[in-house]
Amino acid sequence: MTVLIEAAWLIVLAVLEIVAMQWRRLVHGQVRKFRNLAFAVVNHAVIPVVSVSMAHLLTPRIGTHWVAGLPVVVGVAVTVVVLDFAGYWFHRFSHRNLFLWRFHQIHHLDEDFDATTGARVHTIEGFLHHVILLVLVVVLGVPASYFTGFVTLSFLIALFHHANIAIPARTERVLRLVLFTPALHVPHHHEDIANTDTNFGFIFPWWDRMFGTYNTVARTSEWRIGLDYSHDLPLHRLLVQPFLPRQLKETAPAPAAVSAGVGKDAAAC
């Protein structure tokens, strides 16, 4: 059922990207999108099945049962907030640790920005992220059904905040108070590290506000999406690149320099 919901949501966003596009396409054709969605197919066939099954198996046996003992609404809210908070730090640390960056850079190598970008996560990165979440789920006694709900919700939001859709300014200003929007997340995909190293949150922007990584700079037509040290790679290279002895930054020819509007909202709450 969750796969059907996610597929339906992806179709809705794809339609919205046609009728309400916010930014011009930087990469034409469908190869890039199929490449991105290939990661989603592989990841969904492996990671959620294993992690949710492990949660179902381990939580009743060694978990604290704390969250399971709370009223459903409270328990679900605690689950979403705690796991999203953990996701923020895992994401932020993935930009600092060279081993984790080997896998996370696969997401950032995408040279355009749309809903399929949200599905482009290397399988090893997705697995490591779920290991962290699973530990918290077991320790806190989160029911497997809550965990399933969170995994589904976070994937839907990831597709949304990567979508190339125009949202009315007034609506977007309200949404960004509680959710990451495309306009708020797109700086994270700007090639300039001053923007890339901001807006690490998955669902809520609160953690970036709290820890000084909140960035409200607006995307301009001069921006290049991607990484400053490499163009995108074919699917087979994306899969194996993290395992190659030398870092991609040491071997890839840098893209041609472009002018970029870089800015950061220094007022973090």
C-alpha cells in the first residue's frame, strides 16, 4: 500500500511540474529521471522491508515500549519529531565525513532539481540512515507501524521539497514554517558550498533554525545545480563510485565556472 501511495504522489508531482514549473529545466530528456528513479526502485525493494521487519522483530523483545505506551497521537508525533531530528544530524554529518560523503555526493551530483532528485539516494547511504533510525526505534519502543508511517512520510516530503513547482509566495511563507519547501531546499543543491552546507532538514526546518544552518537565499537564473568538482555520472558509475579507491573530487574534471548568487540568512532562531 505504501508503495502505491508513493508512486501516486510522484505522479501528482510530475503533473504539477508540467503545469506549474518554477525554474527552467537544466537537463533535457528523460535519461536523468530514469537514472534517479532506478535508485528508488532498488532502495524500496530492499531497505524498508529489512528495516521495518527488524523493528517488528526487535522492538517487542528488547525495546523500552515507551512510545508504544503513549496515546497514539502523541506516540506518532514523538516518533516523527525524534526520527526527523536524527535525520538532520545524519545528513549534516554526511557532509563532513569523507566516508559518508562518498555515498551522499551521489545525490548532489544531479545537475537538475525536480521530484526525482528526492528519490536519488545511494543504497548504502539509505541503509546506514535506516540503521540509525532502527536503533532509535528499538531503544524508544516505537511500534513498527509508526516507523512505517514515518518512512513513508519522509519519502513523500523528500519528493515534495525537491519538486520543481511554483507555490504562491504567501502559501510558501506559511508552509516553510513547518515543512521544507522546494524554494527552501533548493539552496542545498547549489554548487557553491556556502549554500550546499545549509538546510539539512528532511521534514521540519526547525533543526536548521536551531543549529545555525537555515538558509533563505532565493535561487537565481545564474545558479548551477550540482557539485563544483564534477558533472553527473552514468548510472553504473554512480553505483560504484563510492567504492573506488580515490575520491571523485581527486579525479573528476571540474565543470566550467559560472557566476552564482550566494547568500545566507544569518539570523538563525
